Amino acid sequence: MDIGVLNNQTSVTSELYFLIAKFLAAGPCQETANMLRRELENSKALPKRLDWQGNEHEQTFEELERKYPHIGPTYLLDICHRIGPILDKEIKPSVPGVTSLLGAGRQSLLRSADGLQQQSIHIVQYGTRQHGCPVIDPVGFTKQHNLVRVLQGREIAGPLQRRQAVPTRLYSKQQLFSRTLGHLSAVYCLLFDRSGRYVITGADDLLVKIWSAIDGRLLVTLRGASAEITDIAVNTENSLLAAGSIDKILRVWCLQTTAPVAVLTGHTGMITSVHFCPLVRGNVRYLVSTSSDGSVSFWSYSRLCPGKYTFLPKPIQYNERMRPGQAQMICASFSPGGMFLAAGSADHHVRVYLMVGEEGPHRILENEAHSDRVDSIQWANHGLRFISGSKDGTAHIWHFERQRWSSLQLVMSSKMPGTPELEDDSKQKLKVSMVSWDSSDKWVITAVSDHTLKVWNSETGVLVQVLRGHKDEVFVLEAHPFDKHVLLSAGHDGQIFIWDILAGSPVASFQNLIEGQGHGAVFDAKWSPDGTMLAATDSHGHILLFGFGAPTDRLRQLPSELFFHTDYRPLIRDSNHHVLDEQTQTAPHLMPPPFLVDIDGNPYPPYLQRLVPGRETCRGEQLVPNIAVGAGGQQEVIEGLPAPEPRSNIDQMIEALANRQYGNDQSPPAASQQPAPSLLRHIASPRSGHRVGMRRSGDVEGVRQSSGNWQRDGNISWCKRTLVRNLDAAMLRNMRQRLMALGSLELETYRREQRRRPVAEVQPVLPEPVGCNQGVSTRRQHRSGGQRTQHSYRTRAARGEQHLASEFEASLDVAS
């Protein structure tokens, strides 16, 4: 051992003797203290003094007391009290908040990170079960479990814990499979279908697209909306796709054939959210939409036969407008069994609707618990609990008990114990941008406007963790469908994090960097139903796919830009808002498979054209589109055969209109004469006003317009396209049984609590009113950067619970 280390240990030892003597002198052991003092002086064990030449000299106890007047009787005790909290920050103990000088293992004050790592667990521990559950991991075990022993333990004793076979750190292996440009504008809507094999996106370029989650192919484009897509939803049977838009219209398509099923026009404001109700009562199902006109609409529909549905033209509608312009319905969420719907609005209210009753869905709660707009809401995975988040800087955890809905308030200004107060904290007004539950419902997570994520105990409302890493506002929070404590978050800083919320650290992270354009803000992200993949969309029109392992060969050969040449062709609309392709006079879902092109409209080689559904078995010549060169030297994909094939009347009319537009009143040109592409684009615009997009020419943006009709060769045969496969019959049956069980349990719990005697009501303490932001969804409002208006009025109070109970008590008996 080094001489310097020995001298240092001797010095520390002598100083410790001095501190012990001082500590004993102030305690009950006075005789022991005096005896120790004499022995230390006689044995010369007290700290020595050094002169200017480095020579050591003995010191008496009185000399040391005069030399160190700051050493009081409790100095040693104070040191012992401070060691524990400092060590807890580096290596967390097994029992937080408990410090003992006599602790062992993870409670020892001498613990180290290396010493606490257990190398392996015996097979006996893997095979041990307590109350049918595996025994928890030994204290300090941080390594990955031996999968062979885990499976052996399952064979010996029964079910295992998912985290033993799938540890949290496994998600650090997630990697980017593909980043594909498929839209011309920001993509705010994203979801997986119920099978997890398909990804659906809705964007500001008016299109809804369906992608393969397995190989990344673009499968189909659903056209029809005349304004930006605001929300999309898939029903539990995986047969219907609904999309809401700013144009106030709700469109429903068949997922298997992409045929339009219904066009619903009951709203007078933009649609803010769309949800299919999981509950099925007999043959009656519901599609629910909320709107900025202050209404919640319950659209009833039924299934006539497999693949055939009929919607009632008028919904059951609740107009929640309390004051003009102040009752925008913003968000909604169904309970797991579909018995209840919770909704938030701009008038500070939280509302709950019961889906069963004599007259159908009806409101059972209307409570002004917040002092600003409620723009995020989510139901728990189990039970009658949901959480609402507001711009007033609070979130409320709601639960139904003893005939009333009560809430537990979470204040975003709360801090972890030991966190110092800063001067700017009181000046900063925090807001909740998104809320979520973890899969166990033990924790709720709130995204706060200071770019942090806060984890709360859902039972007590205690702040347990603050997750830091984002540099801009977060509007995406998605809990893993199976793994507890695993959370996905994404924000406008372009970062995607996978968190271990209890450890308080990210397991994996990804930065959405776009070459030459900086980072792209991530607007939506979702886990796949099995939790093995995740997808995300950004502000530049990209869709990102992540997964385990290496990308497949099909993913590697896919181009980075995937469009159909018909994506942005103009549409003809009738009075019922049904659409036809303007150039072919055909419904979009009846048109032959389109050609795959890049962002500039250039077609891809034939081997890539075979990736389009319906073109897999086409002959080689059918995979090469006709190209026409316009007057400006631009290439156009045309679907018709070249001259002398006759042109249709609609094409001749377009050319005639183009000539008259530019002062030429001559007769229509011959069929072989090709008008300039710019003239076609100007005349064929479906909108009178244009939006500035990424690529525009004339008044139409996007992939170049095609001219002429589709290929009319009678020898061409197209494959029948079933784009989204039906769910397996056994999977569908199990899902229905599960939903029915959850719904029955929710209704039973609700009735039981209705029969219990209510307790005295405690009025919650609300924060001061703040400015109310008017607009569309949270993410869209942040993008638009609109001005925030302030108001000082208070809307009407919520109705009493007893009055509401009497209104629907009879309907519950009928529903039973």
C-alpha cells in the first residue's frame, strides 16, 4: 500500500477518535468520555500538529478544541445523518427513505454498484411460486435473466412474469426500419389496425393512406376529404375505418375493399375526435364524433351481413354549447368495455356519457373541475377511472364511488422532495399537454409545458418521478400495451423516447433528423398491438417504422418516397358529398391499381410497380406507364394509350375550357393533340382557393396530374384486391368475449356504487382562472401559433349528482 494512503488513513482515524470523544461528552456516558479522553492523550492517538518544516507535534484535547471551535458535540451525528441521502442519490436503497448505520446489502452505507450485482439466479428460484406468482428478483439483481432457466421455471411451476422473458432494456434494441415520405404535408393522425399488420395515416394533404407494417409498402390511398384530416379510428372488428376532417364531414370506408360505407354530415364545425365504441348491444353499434360546434354525436350503425353495414343518417346528438364559441368539444375516450365515454371541452367541463339506456347514450356527469380548456383525456385500462388534463396546469384523476364522480387533483407545479426552489418557478405558468396511464394503472403520466414528463401514483396523487430529456413540448404519450413501466413519448423537438418510468431514465431514444432540413417534429406515434413495433409520423410527411432485428429485404429495396400517381387528382362531388375521379368518372375504389411514383411524379421501375396491390401478376408491358412531355419539358404519367386511341368527352371539354381560358375560341383540338400540363392543372383544380404546399403549379399541389383516361386495353386483367385481411375468427371471438366481460363488469361496478350510501362531498380547490385558447386540437394549435385569448367569466356549475341519478336509474333497469 502507498505510504500516502497509510498516512491518510492514520489521520482519519485520529480525527474520528476526537469526534467520538466530543460526541460522548454531550451524551449520558460522561465517565466513558472522560476515560476515553485520558486514554487518547496517553496513547498519543489524537491528531498531530505539523510545523513549518513538516515535523509532527503532539496536541492535547484542549488544544484541539480551541483549534477547531466549529466542531460541536453533535458534529459526528450530523455527518451520519447526511451520508444516507447523498448515497441514495447514487445507489438507490431497497427501502427508499430508510437510512440505517447498521444496514446490510442494499441498505448498507458501504454499498457500491458493483457489489450489489448478483451474477446469477438458481433454477430453484425460477421454479418457486408464491400465490401462483413468481418470486420477485433478489435485491440488487440488474442483469438479464437466463431465458433457458426462465422457461424451465415455467415448465416446473407455471406462469412467469413478462419482464423475466422480456426485460425493459430489450427495447434499447429497437431500431429504425424505414423512413418513407408519403404525404405532402404534416401527418397528425396515425394508428395500427387491430391485427398490427397495417398502419393508417391521415394528413393535412387531405389523404388517408394504408401502409403495410411488415414490409413498409404503400397499399392504398383513400380520397374524398376536402380539408385536413383531424382524426381517424378503426372499429374493434377491424372492418371499418372512419376519418374526421376540418370540412365537418365524417367518412367511413370498408377496410377490406376500401369502398365508401357512409358519409356523415351532422356537424356544423370541424371534427376534433373520432372513436368507435367497443360495446356491441345486439346488432347495434356506435361511432362517436366530437366537434368544435360543441356537440357530441353518437352515430348508430348495424351490420347487415359480413362486410355490409348501414348507418342511420341522423345521430343521437348532445349540443353542449353553454356560451357561443366557448363549448368546443376537444377530446374523448372510451372505457375499456365501452360502457362509458369521457369527453373534455373548451368550456372547462368534463363530461361522462353512459352508452346503455332506454333512449341510447345519455350524459351522467357534467363537472367544471378545471379553470381552462380540457384538451387531453384518457380512460384507465381497468375500472371506472379516467384522467383529464387541462391548460390550467392541473390534471384530475376521476373515479366513481358512492353515487358520485370525484377527482384527485394533480398540480403540475409540484416537485420531487429535495428539489430546490428557483426564482423562475413562480413566474412560469405550467400547462398539461398530454396524459396517459401505464398498462398496470398504478401510475399516470402527464406531459408538462416545461418539457418534462411527471409520473404520479394514481391512488395517492403523489409525484414519484420526473422524466427529463425532451427539449420542446410533448404531445405523444403511449404506454406499452403489455410491459408495465414502459412508456413511449415524442414531441416537437423531433425526439422519440422509450422510458423506464420507475427508473426515471430512457431505455432508447431516436432523433428524427432530416437531411438538409434539420429535425422533423414528431406529431404522432403508436405501439403495435403486440408491442414489438412502433410507428411515428412527423411534420414533413414522413412515416417512420421501428422494430427489432434487421430490416427485411423488401424494406431495404423500397424507395424513400412512395406516392400513387392518382393521389392528388381532382375529384367531382355530388350533393351528398360522394366523390368520383374527375378524369375517369369512376369511384376511386373502383379504379384499377395506380402507378407508384416519387414526389415529382416520376414512375418507378417495373419491379417496384409489382409492389402495388393488384399489379403482382401483371405482364411486364402493363407495369410501364405512358409518359407525355409537356410544352415546358415536364414529364407526365398518362393512363390512356397514345394516339390514335380516342379520347373521352371529359378530356375534350377540359381542353376546350383551357383554350377559352387563354383567349382561343377555336374548336376543340384533335384527340392526338396534348394540351400543356400547366393548363390542365389550372382548369382541373377542385378548389377555388389554393393552399401553399411543398410543390405547386397553378392551383393544384402534389404529384403531377395525369391526362387521358385509364388504360382501356380489354386484355388487361386486374387482380381482385383485398387490402386488409379479416381478423382470425378465433381472435375475433375472443376479443368479443373479452369486451363483453369488461362491459358487464363496468356496468355491475357502476350499479353497485349507485346503491351505496353517499358520503359528504368535499369541494375541490381549483386554481385561479387562466386564459382560454380557442382552436382545433392541441397539436394543431401549437403548430398554428395562434394568439391566446383571455377571459374572466365562469360558465354554469355542473348539475347535482342526485338529480342526474334519478334521470337514468330507470334506463339502467331496462338495459339489464
